[in-house]
Amino acid sequence: MLAGNDSKKVQIRQRSPSNDVVSALRQQFRFPPYADRRPSVLDRDATGREYNESVRRFSLTMQNEPAVIVEPVESHDVAAAIRIARRFTLPIAVCGAHGAGNGTIARGGVLISLRKMRLVSVNSDRSVTCAGGSWARDVDAAAGNHGLAVVNWLVMFLDVRAQHLMDIWRSTNGNCSVGGVTLGGGYGWLSGEYGLCCDNLVKATIVLGDGTICNTSHQENEDIFWAIRGGGANFGVVTSLTFRAFEQKSPVFFGCLSFPFKALILVDVVKAINQIQSSMNGKTAMMLRLEMPGPTHLPTINILLYHNGSESSSRQVFHPLLSLSPRRSQLRYPISFSSVTGTLEFLRDHAPTTGLRRAWTGAFLPRTICPALLQSLFNRLVADSQANAANYALLGVDIIDPRKTCSVPLTETACAARVDGCNAYVRISWSEAKHDAAVRKTIEEMGQQMRKLSPGAPNTPSGWPGYCDGGENVFASPPPFRCSAGGGMRPLREMTAQEAYGPNLARLQAIKARYDPNNLFVGGIPIPLASSSPDTTHDDSAGGKRSSRHRGST
């Protein structure tokens, strides 16, 4: 039997798999071609400050500790990291920008952070190519320099305590990963004119679980190209995306109106919004946000206004709202489309962007909004949030002309969230873990209540899947050995794969079995592997026969 000191010496000499994988990764990236690009390998002991910065999540609940963080620069770095992690049977996770979901940290495993992969270029055919970690503002700025615009995400969080309504404390329109948004479908200010983000993706590069680098488009590996346009991060790590861009040289109208939250005012505001909707075309969009910015601040009604047109036409469109004499307003014209993102970034950080627990849910609601429903939902949200000392609570409704989105057949892409309605969502931010169970109950019950009213057709999602995965899922268990990229592993109120993907599920399962048979990648709403192996080809009306083999490089 070893003496105490000898036992300690033996323990010191023992190496864990995590120590070995750190050494293997650093050895891999020491030599060309990797050394020329300098991908980073971060572990807590050797690179404490850099490690802490890279592991920081949008939600406090997601700040787990991976054994090592790899920050690749291009696709081959990602492929090498995946192969090494799998060699040591360590869990893998992937994150792009702020890492919203439960799957963006692999506790004790390997985190592949794409935050260094933000290069954006405008091509000769006026398409825009961005690396997998690019932020929305990166793409907007590059496209805007050429008089172009790309369909991009639009969510942002107001801080009504700021002196000016445009002092917005954080904008995921700026720091949200374009890749993650597009894989889930994605919509933005331009969706009324040009459809979803995924509808405008023309090609992509994806690294598969065996390290193969796969180029995808309508002409190459078209089956997985179909799948990643709405099927989430369930097939691999997308390292490059090329989008169709549109001419946008003229300025746009953008602004925000604020009203005190009172029942009669809400009725008038919703009536005005419904009036605008009745004649709204694809160039107009609104965001209605009922917000409780904290226990010491009064609830507020905020409406963000966007119109792709002249100032006179914009004011005419929004006259029903402007005539209500808002408590505060800030309207801007002229402003370039690319500067809308920048506008949302010159903000005062009145509320912390990290250090809070967060959860959300969502549903599609009929286009004609019911003020009584919003009043009831928000009263419940405020009461529960105050009881749980919430730092922030939101009931939002995004109002975008859905006709362009709904004109695309449900099976043309994997995204079946094409509903003639408005996307509504509830979000709560809080500080103390003791309130977790109560917040979970609020989120689940409000989501269920809203989804019962969904105007979608049978076998289509009752809510936008990205809002129905539990958000920053504080209630998830540590992930098993599989790769995850975004979304909650165990959502608060789990939207099943059938609910999320509707008529596209069977084809997604066949493609999943072909490209990720070990189920390494789980992003957003997971796609379960079919119980039996799929045929070697998959026949469907949208794409015909697909080969069971993919074409790629290693």
C-alpha cells in the first residue's frame, strides 16, 4: 500500500483525457498549415483571462467549464478539432456569437468557438459570403458598403430607463450569429420583401462529424443543403455561408415610440397596429414590445417602426400610431439600412448583458392582434416576474408581412415555420436560482396558452422553433457525449421534432442518418434518428433522388 506522499505523487503523474486533448490540439496546431493561421487553444490553467472571455455566455446559466476551447480560423481547423475530440471521446459543443443555447458549452469537453471566424466578403455576382461566426452587424456593414442588404435577424432588447429610446442596452441584431439564425430559418426587417434568411442562402460549407468538409448548394450535396435551411445545427458545423443580396442604396425610416402601459392605451395602440397591418406591404415592419424593465420601473409599451421608403410615405403608413401622441418618440430619416444595426449599438449599458438567468417561449398568433389577450398575458407576466424578482420581462410581437415567406412551399426548404400570422414571444431574466422552478412554470404555461391560438395549418409549427426550445435553458442536464450547437438540450416545454419540422421530418431523419449517423450534432429542436436505416436514396417531389454519398474533402 502506498504511503500518503507516494499516493499524491502517483495522482499528480496521472493524466486525464482533458489534459491529453489539450496537448493533442496544441501539437496539431503547431505546424503548417495551422501555425500560419494561429487557431487558439485555451484552457483555464494556461490562458485564464482569454479562457474566461471565450467561455462567457449571454446567460449566466450557460457558463459551464469546458476542458478546452478551440478558436478556429477556417474549416480545416474545425475538422481537426472534431477529430481530436472524438479520438478522446470528449463531448463537443459549438458556439457562434453570444451562444444563446444550452448546447453552446460542453462541460468538461471541447468547445469550438467560431468567434474568430467573422470575415465577410462581397462577391462579383453581388452575393455576400460570411464565415460561420460572423455577426449580423458584420454582414450588414460589408453589404452596405456596396449599396446592398441581406435578410438578417431583427431581435433587440430595449432599456426604457435610458434617456433616449434608441439607447438600447443590447441588440442581438448586432451580435447574433448569422449562421445560427439561418440554420433555424431566420427572419428580419427585409423578410416582408425577400422571405426568410434560409430562403436567401445560396451555398454553405459544413464540417461533418468525421471531419469531412462538405460544400453544399442547389448543385452540390443538395440534400444536406436542403436540410440546413431550417433544420438547425443538427448535421455539422457550418463554417461559411453565401447569401443572395439585394440593392439597397436608398435610406430607410426607423424609429421607436413609447407609451405608458395602461389598458385603454394598449387598446388604442393595438387598434392602430391592426389598421396599419390591413394595408401593409413587404416594405413595412413593426415590433410591439410590452416590457417590464425591472421591479422599480413601470411597465411600458414600446413599438419599433421600420419602413423601406421615403419619410413622407413612412409617416403616412405609421400615422395611426403617430397620432396617438406617444410619451416619447425617436424617429430617424434618412438612415441607411446597414446603419439600423449600428443605431442599435450606440447604447448605454444600463442593464447587464451577462450575469443573468434567462428563459423564453413563443407562439404564432393571428395577424389581427387581440388587445384583451395581450393584456391578460402581460398581467400574468408582470405579476409572476415581480414575485420572482425578475430583472426584466418581455411580451413581444413581431409584425412582418408574411406573404413572401408563405409563398414558398413548406417542403422547398426544411423550414416549415411559414404561417400567416405574427411571431409572439415571452422572455424573463432573473438573478437567483431559487426562482428557477417558478419561472419555468410561468414560461411553460404562457407558451402553452399562446400556442393554442396558432393560426398555422395542421402539421405545421405552432410557434417559431427558435423561441420554443426553452431559450437559455437553465433546467437542462449536463449533455452526454454528443455535439450541440445552440438551443436547449431539454427545453422548458419541449417542442417535438414533428411539431417543429412538420411534413419535412421524415426527409430530415433520412438525411440525419446519412450525414450524422452517430447523432453527434444536436442543435435547437433535435432530429431523432429513424428507427430503421433509410434507403440509399431519398425520393421527394422537391428534389428528386438524392445520393446516399456526400462529396467533400478531408
